[in-house]
Amino acid sequence: SPFDLYNYDYIDNGHGPFSFIEKLVNHYCENHRDKVHKLLKEYICKFVVPEWLELNELTKERRKP
């Protein structure tokens, strides 16, 4: 899956989209956890991560002296 291409820690660091879905799934999806997890991860990889990474890069550029 596209999700596996991303290195969790590098991208997320506890504050990004992956941490968010972990929390969401663990709190609200007891009965259908795996199914919901899979769908959310696919959605996030397809739509959220590219935007999020781009934003991250722009922020890094701005921080350079």
C-alpha cells in the first residue's frame, strides 16, 4: 500500500496525519478498527501526505538562515 512507502517517524514525529489517525481509530473504531484504519491510511497517503510534506518543506526552507 502507499502507506508503507512512508517512514512514520520521519514524516510524523507524533504530530502529523499518521498520529492523528492512530488516535482517531483507537478511540472511535473498536468494532471495525482494521477496516477503518486501512481506509483512513489510504485516504491520507493519497491526499493529505503530499500536501503535508510540501508544507513541511516550505517551512524548512523558511527556517534556513
